[in-house]
Amino acid sequence: MTVRRRKSEPKSKSAADDGAREALRSLPSVGVLLGRPSVKQLVREHGHGAVAEAVRSAVADARRDLLEHRTATVSEQAIRRHLDRAACGSLSAVLNATGVVIHTNLGRAPLAQQAIDAIAQVGGGYSTLEYDLEAGQRGNRAMHAVDLLTALTGAEDALVVNNNAAAMLLALSVWAAGREVIVSRGELIEIGGGFRIPDVLRQSGARLVEVGTTNRTRLADYANALGPETALLLKVHRSNFDMVGFAAEASLAQLSGVARPRDLPLFYDAGSGNLLADLLHPTEAPVSTHLRAGADVVMFSGDKLLGGPQAGIVVGRKRFLSPMREHPLMRALRPDKLCLAALRATLLLLRDAPDEVPVVRMLRLPIADLQERADRLAQEIRSRGYDDARVVEVHGRVGGGAAPSRTLESCAVRLGGRHADELCQALRAGAPPIIARIVDGATLLDLRCVPPAMDAVLFRAVLSALASRDVNALPGK
Ligand SMILES: *Cc1c(COP(=O)(O)O)cnc(C)c1O
């Protein structure tokens, strides 16, 4: 998103240039700013190097502002903001006020406290990552989540790799390299960031045999494509889009009817990988259903609906998983101890107390709770003189390629009366940064994905964004 420039056209270009040059000259220099008592204090706290860099950035911002808005100041607050930013680097925590639960750009699933504790325990010391306590000798890292994954999915066996793309690469490298994989044209998706499933699949050395058309693939299309080179049948969750209207696809159960008699494996990339029967029913069936329908191998992500760390999970029949575990690629794609610790803790919660997994909790959040928090926030904002804050009904989304057409009944605080682009930018520049949404020219803050304990922090950050010069320098709409 870019800042909208609201510069009126100058009568003559050179006169405008002169004006701008003069204004730029009137800005204090970095040296002058570093000599100010308040900035000297910052230098004592943070060191000369960091503060000089923050001052340079603040001056650069002011120069940009001047060219856009005709006025600019270099405030201590701006310098502090640059210092904070530099301290946390480019990867930092934000508040997700978009209402999209599994937001890939914002790090997908937030982890449960139990998963964070497990990471701290395992990561902060030595562990039994590859050590068998009973035998007192080398153990196997691949075993750590197997019991829980098989229990939760009903699968015979399970293995964990880095992410779902890695799971597919491994599965096809082992079972289809140099041979053919039959897949529907309607399922060859792009998953975001410009990555396309067919490109990942081809990296395995498998040849994709595309069947059907974009909107309709019948069982007969798969059957007609079978040949001596066929290694397996693959079905892929369409993930981030739905087909409506004149569309048809073959179900896993139907495909199993084609694959089984010929002793061909049937693999399914389930994308999000839901493990709970009642979560998003009936749009996202749980993984156990896919296995019962006849998939030999099901692959899915650990950080989407499962609500755990980034991981690729493969469940299914032992005879297909064992060779994957032994393949050299497994060594390149294996998960680290932090991932395994968080995954195990998340799986335990899914088994015993699913509502403690943030993704599950947020998806099930009662609308009345959201309404109450939004009412309170809107009222507090209004009490500070921003009269146009009000609560509106909105539709949140699951995200992460799950149930794309399904909306989550939600409500949000709507901040109208000012330029939404500028306000969103000010919210992003805050501490903590807040990521909001713009709908019909107004800024919306959906509280579904904001932990209730952060409501007060959000309120303060919103107030400071509303008060920022950029937002108020512009006429309201
Ligand atoms: C998200 C997704 C992937 C990729 O999973 P990662 O864990 O991000 O590698 C693959 N296939 C489908 C259908 C997806 O939805």
C-alpha cells in the first residue's frame, strides 16, 4: 500500500522546486539534532551508532513528508520509533486486526502457550531429540510425533518434514520419479508467493499427466490416462479458491475405486489438514475422513488449521511412508527440534483441550464476545473525541487456503472520517504495528485475531495512530 500524494499541481515547475528546496534547507541537520538534549539522552541510553542511524531515518522521512505535504518535523517520537524498529529488526510481532485467522503474510498460526513453553524447554538445553532414554543410546527424531499423529488421524504411520511443499516433493521423489502422476487440471493451483504446485511436483522428477478440464474432471478422465508408466494418482485440495457453477471432480472414494484394483497408490495433498471433526464442518473434512475414503497417503501443513509450527505432515500406510523415511531427501527436509517440540505440544492439545490452540479458539470465538470487545473499543475511541468510531458487522475469513468461500460472522470497529490509506500506514508504524483492513474507504479493526489480553495495547496504539500528524494533516472524508 502506498501513501496517497495530495500535492496540488504547481503553476510553474521551477517555482515549486525552489519552494521545496527552501523548505528542505529549513530542516534541522543530523548533526544539529544529535546535539539536542533529548537526543543526547537517547544516545546515553542506546549508544551513538543506533541513535545516529535513527536520526538519519527520521530526517529522511521528514524530507519525504515535506515533498508530499509541505510541512514536516523531526520529532523525538519519530526518532524513538526508528530506534525501536531497528532494535527488533525486520521480523517483529504485529497485531492482526484483519480478521483473517490463518494469515500467511502474518506468520500463519500463532502458537499455543504450551507449544511456546515446549520450544523454550527443548531449545534452551539438551534434549532427547535423537536419544532413547530407556536404552541409553541413539534414538530417532522421526518418532516424536508419530504416536499422536496416528492417534489423531487413524493412520497406520506418520512422518514430519519442514512444510507441506517438502512433503509433496519427498512423496513424489520416492514414489513417482521418472514416471507419471495423474492429476486433475482443476487442481493445479498456485499457493501464493508465486509458488505453483505443479512446479513443486515436477522437481521430484515425476511427469505430470493432466486430465480433465479446468472446471470438470470425471473419474473416466483418470481411468483413460492410466498406462504402464503410471506411478500414482494425486488429488490436491484446491485450497485458495472454490469452483462454483458447472463444475465436477472425482472424490477420493471414487479415485480409490480406480487405484485399488490396479494396485496404484492414491496420494492426497489436503493443504490445511484439519484434525478435528467439528472444526469448520462440513467445509473442511478432517484428515481421518480422507484416509477412510481410500487415500493411501495424506499430506498437510502444520501451521494452517492444525494451529502448530511450520511443518509438513505425511500420514498413511506404513508401506508408503517407510521408504520416504529412508530416502536421502528426508535428511534435507527433516524438521528441527523446535518444530518437533511445538508440534508435539500442539497435537497433545488437539487431543485433550483443542480450544487452547489459538487457531481453534479464534475460529470458534462466539460473536457475542467479539461484539462486546468491539463495543468497548469503539466507545473508548469515541470518548477521546473520535466520534466516527462505530461497530459494524463484517465477514472474517479462515485463510491459509482453507474454506475459501466460507466467511466467519464477525464484527469490527470502523474508523471512518479520515483517509484510510494514511490511517492504516500510521497503524502499521505504531508500536506494536497493527495490520488493519480497508473496506469501502474506511479502516476496519476486526478483533477476532487480537488476543483479548492485548485489547488495551491495541487501544493505545490506535489512539496514537489517530493522533499522528499524517492522518490529521489531511481533510476528512
Ligand atoms: C498451503 C498449501 C501447500 C503448501 O504448504 P506449505 O506448508 O506452505 O509448504 C500445498 N498444497 C496446498 C493445497 C496448500 O493449501
